[in-house]
Amino acid sequence: MTAFHIDCQCPQCGAPANLQETDRLVSCPFCRVRSFLLTRDYFRYVLPAKKPAAEDLFYFPYWRFRGTLLFSLASGIDHKFLDVDQSAAEAPGLPMTLGLRAQAMKLRFLSPDLAGRFVAPQRSFSETFTVFQKRAVRTLPKPILHSAHLGESMGLVYAPVYVRDRLYDAVLDQPIADRVNLLDGHGVAYEKPDWQVRFVPALCPDCGWDLEGERSALALHCRNCPASWYPSGETLTRVESHCLPDPQANAYFLPFWLITCDTSGIELSTYGDLVKAANLPKVVDAAQGSRKFRFWAPAFKLRAQAFLRMAESLTLTQVQEMLTPVLPSERHHPVTLPVEDACESLKVVLAGFMKPRRRVVEMLTRISIHPTHFRLAYLPFRDDRHDFIQVQTQLAVNKNLLRLSRHL
Ligand SMILES: [Zn+2]
Ligand SMILES: [Zn+2]
């Protein structure tokens, strides 16, 4: 399954808008109002029914996950890209997955005024996700020391069915099961879903200035304040945003999450601790050694190997001493990876640089990492033919890979 397309309406003028699943900022071509999409947790969608009348419809829930699973193994790191869905409730005769229906149709956001009966999910997302994980690890060498996920889109998709002589899929308007009494009784419960997508104007919550950002951007900037804003449930909240200076003044800025953590099972609060954990061939003086350690991770979607390589390199380099609290220039890449995903990857990043390897096997399962603070850090990259090259550290990222990773 590829990323969904979603039909929605401009909250200001009602004009139709067509979104991709990864879009967060909607610009209306008619009234020119820009709105930002928010949800208290995850997005919920419905597949549109062809027929019959809406009040006869039953909506059946499916959990959907699209993203990368990361695994720390004794021999190193492995990953698998998943694009899957699975029914969230049991009902005999109903398909276990959405199949082609979600590819062929444009989805809509769930809304409280939609008529029909909604089947309540019987399984939580995390229960279903555990099943996806178990399936993905079957072919991997054991033991699996740690698993995590990255760059996920998760959500709930409702598919409509109706009952006549048989049970019909209302998207394709085709019969799917013979028995007609499937949906009453049999442990199926109904609920009125209490959820609605929230649109907020893309204006600075402090000063009302237009917020700057691309359609897939999770962080928006106000050039007037100046400040950066990031979704937190149904509101935009301020996020600290810093930059490394650009000596050439024409760099492309890429965003990273800079994350402070409490760790247990390993001492990792200073640069000196990092030198020890990674067994770096370095002699550090007391001043260097006592500098506060922070994790670095890309704040944009990137294929797993490149993501982990960048996170590891920057975490080992610890360039935060040179950051200044300014916004990046307009030539910058959007933040597309939520900070929760970056936090989720940190133990895999740590397992990647811990030395010697046997320590990873011995220690990893006992280590836990608790993020306590995060901010955005934009780093300048210069244009090379095929790559963007980080000015201060010479770390390279392939331009083509960056472009292809946008739709992960
Ligand atoms: Zn409009
Ligand atoms: Zn402002």
C-alpha cells in the first residue's frame, strides 16, 4: 500500500482540498487560508461508501502502520519497512485486511456527523503492532536484543459494509460473506467515535504572524517573534530552535532533534561517559569530559540505514556547543519526523556505537533511556553534486535519498 490520499474541505470556505497522508499544512487555493492539521492522538479515516443509504452502513475498524522496524541484534542492526493494516475487531466473514480498497479510493477524515454504526476496536494498536513485529522478526537471527520503530504513520481506517441477503463491502459494492447475522451479537460492540480532525489557522499563536512551513512540515516558524511551533495534541506549542552558523551564507539547513536523557544501566551523562561507552580513541581533558551529553537524531524522514548513520555520527561528534538560538534561513528542510520517533530510535543508536560489541549483548537489555528535554537544531549543509555535505563535520547525505525518503 502506498501513502493514502485524503479528500477534505477547507475549514474556512468549504472548498475541496486533496491531501496526502503526510500533509499537515493545508493551503486553500480559493480563499488562500492556510490551516494546520492537529489531532489529540492519531488520525482516523473512513473509506467512502458507494451505496446504499448511509444509515444502513456498518463501519469496521482497521489499524494501519507504515514505517520502519529497527532491530538491535548481536551482530549489528537490521531493519524492515512495513506498510500493513489489520482488522481491529473480530467478525466472521469480514476481511482481515483492507486489501486494495484503501489504495483505490480517497479517504476522508472521520467526523461525528457521519451516519452509520461504528464497530468498536477490540484490540489496541499496540496489541496489533506486536503481531506485526512478531511476523517481521521470524527470519532474523536470535537473540533480538531490542526493537524499535521509526517514521511511522499509524491510524485507524474504517471500512463500510452493509447487510442485505448477504454481507456487502460498501466500497466496492460487492458481496463478501454469505451470512447476514454477522454484525449483531457475536461479541461485536458499537460506539459513536468521539473524534474529529482539528484545523487551526497557520498563524503564530503569540503574534498572529503567518507561520512558515511546507505542506509536510511538523514544525512551523514565525519570523516575526521569532519562534518555532510544534504540535502537541490539539495545540501548537513553542519548541526551542537553534542553528549552527553557516560560514558561507547559502547553505541548506537540515533539522535534527537534540535530546537530553536520563539513562539507567549505563553511565551516559557527559562527553567523558560517551568516550568510554563508545571506546573512542581520544584523550579528553576535564573541561571537555564534563560537558553535558546529548543524543542527536535527524528530525526528517530518511531511510533507516542513513538515519542511523547520521544519528550515530552526530551523537559521537556532539557539536551542540556551537549552536545559537536563531531560526534557519528560508532554505531549510521541513521537520517531518516526530520527536517521539527520534526518542524511540535512541537505544538502537546507542547499540550502534557501543564498544566493544560483546558489551552490547551483555548490557543492552538492562539499559533504559528516558528523554527529559528536546529542542530542534538546524545544521548547515553545502551543495555538492550528489550530496549535501555538513559544513563543520563533513557528514554527507545523498540528495536523491533525501528526496525519495520524503514519502516514507
Ligand atoms: Zn478556503
Ligand atoms: Zn510570532
